[in-house]
Amino acid sequence: MDRFLYLTFDGLSRGAVYAAFALALVLIWRAARIVNFAQGAMAVATAYAGYSVTNATGSYWLGFIVAIVGGLVLGALVERVVMRFVDHSSPLNGVVVALGLVLIIQGVLGMIYGNEFRPAEAPFSRDAFQLGDVALLSRYDLFVFAAVGTVVVLLTLLFTRTSTGLRMRAAAFAPDVSRLLGVPVSGMLTLGWALAAAVGSLAGMLVVPTELGLHPNAMDLLFISAFTAAVVGGLDSPVGAVVGGLIVGLLLTYVSGYLGATVAPMAVLILLVVVLLGRPDGLFSRAKARTA
């Protein structure tokens, strides 16, 4: 029972990071109807920038801010310079371009920083609090929950309580009508990419200290887990992204704890296949209106 409780708390902590990354994927999907397969590589790039600033200044928080702001800038730049000129007549075009970006970003990072793992320190202790013989959450786990919870609340307020959020939703679901009503659709699309990249950067900064460290390919497995979380919850559902992230986090932790870490990636892929076969629109997808 003690082991189960420990794995549960650890899974929720990991799931919170997957939820943040899945939210980034959902933001892009809602804005441009594309899965940004370059999201992981973009998060690695900003994490390198953040930890470079941390190493140069000795301030984790300055590096943390640089990573988030770098995500905003990188997301806007990718949309303005690359994705805006992609022919979206076929969804495959955007996927191919995003995969090309992954190779470019990882190649550049490898040339600049090398291909060895670089250690990344956490801002708080990762030693778990003890309740009797049960290991609960660490200070860093609490920081992860607070950071992800803050992002969820801020995004909810943005999309439900502000005119900017209303314009973003309108531009995503009815771009032609929005243009007629004076909504700057292209600007809203750029803002959506920027916000998604910033959230992805946050997830990257949160997960790097819990893994082997910084590496050009450090986010590959994270992307697979986050993509699975987004699909499980539904690519159109921010709430589904959060719930899906927690489900995937718990699944990975339970499988790793009881069956071994080598089996965990297979469990994620099995979950992805099962959801795609049984409910391809996700657990929190809305029912579609009949057209005939």
C-alpha cells in the first residue's frame, strides 16, 4: 500500500507536466488545426537558452523567465516565418514541415551544445516529504503543481473572460466570418502559436530536472506521452488535456513501478492505440452535429 501511494503521488506530479505539454498541443490544434510535432524540439531549444542564462548568472529564476519569453518569441517566429507559408490544403504538409523543423532544431542544438547530457538542477528539493513510512510529494512536486495550475487558470480566464480570448476562439473556428467582423485572424493565429510555445517551454523547464538532463533529444519521449495525453482527452478540449496528462502520468508510473521502466513506453503506445480505435475524438470530445 505504501508503494502504491508513493507511485500515485509521483504519477500525479509527472502527469501535471504531461498536462502542460498537452495543453500546448491543444492550443495549436484549436488555433490552426495542426499537431505541432516540433513542439518538443522547440521546448528543448528554450530550455537550453534558460539554463544557459542560469549558468551564466547563477539565477534559476532569470533563466526560467528567459525560457518562457523565449518560447513566446520562438512560437511567434515559427508561425510568421515558416508555418504561415505552408499549403494547408492537406494536413500532411504541416506535419512534414514540423518534422523538418525538429531535425533542424535538434541539429543546431547538437552543433552548439554537443550531444552529451548536461545536468539541470531543480530550484527546490526533490526529496519527498514523509508521512510515516509513506513518501509523498517533494517541494519540487508542489512547485510543478502550482506552476501548471497557474497556467490552467490563466488560460481559462483568457479564453472565457477576455475579448482577446474570444477573438482567438472566433479566429480558430470561423476565420472567414471573423475577418468580416474585423478580427485580425493572422494576429490571433500568431498569438496562439506564441502562447502554445510558452506553455511548452514551461513544461520543458519543469521536466528537465527530473530526467537525465538537457539533450537535443530530451523531449522526444515527453512529446509522445503528451501527444497521447492530448489524444486521450481530446485535441479540442483543454480540460481533456489536463485529465489525459494525469492519466498518462499515473499509467507510466504504475507500469514502471510494477513491471519495469522498459515496459512503460509500450504501455503509452497501447493506450494511444486503444483510444484511437475506441474513441478517436478523445474522452472529452463534444458530440458532433448531424449534417444529414
